[in-house]
Amino acid sequence: MKITYDKSADAMAIVFREGRISKDMQISENVFAGFDRSGQLLEIQVLEVSKDVAPWFTLEAAAKMLEVSERTLLRWIKSGKLKPAKVGREYRIKPSDLKKVAS
């Protein structure tokens, strides 16, 4: 696997295997998957990366920023006061959500 970034195109590619792409499929806005003739996934491209990438905070980082414990954040999540994304078994919190909770 190889990850590349083209600054002039503002695009990132995650290449799983080398080959000729014969079909592209849009996965979501600005995200495309490239397949070969046999349907094998060759790469995923993300366009306009600098516009889409925003930092997300772990529970540990968010707790430090808000000067509260991770347990407090978990209570806020359970009560619905904080609505993070879940990546695998871990939570990720947007900076904008932290600002809302902090005010």
C-alpha cells in the first residue's frame, strides 16, 4: 500500500496495488474508488483534501482542552450533550462540537 499527495491537484491517493484503472466509482463527495477490469480495488482518491480535512479530537485530547475528565465526556455523550463520531471502538470529536459544549 502506498499513500501519495499531489499538491497541485490537492488530491490524495491510497494505492492498494498497481494496475490500470478501468472503472471509477464515486463513494461520496470528492471520494472515488478505482477498479481494474476484473473488479479488484486498486486505489481510493480523495479530491480537495485541504478543504475537507479538519482535526478531530480523541476523548483524551478533548478532556484536556475542556479541562474535564474523560469520564465527564463519556457522561455527556451518554446524555446526548456531546455527539461524537465513533471510529472503531474510539470516539472522535469535532472542534465545533467542543466549542458548543464549552460555551
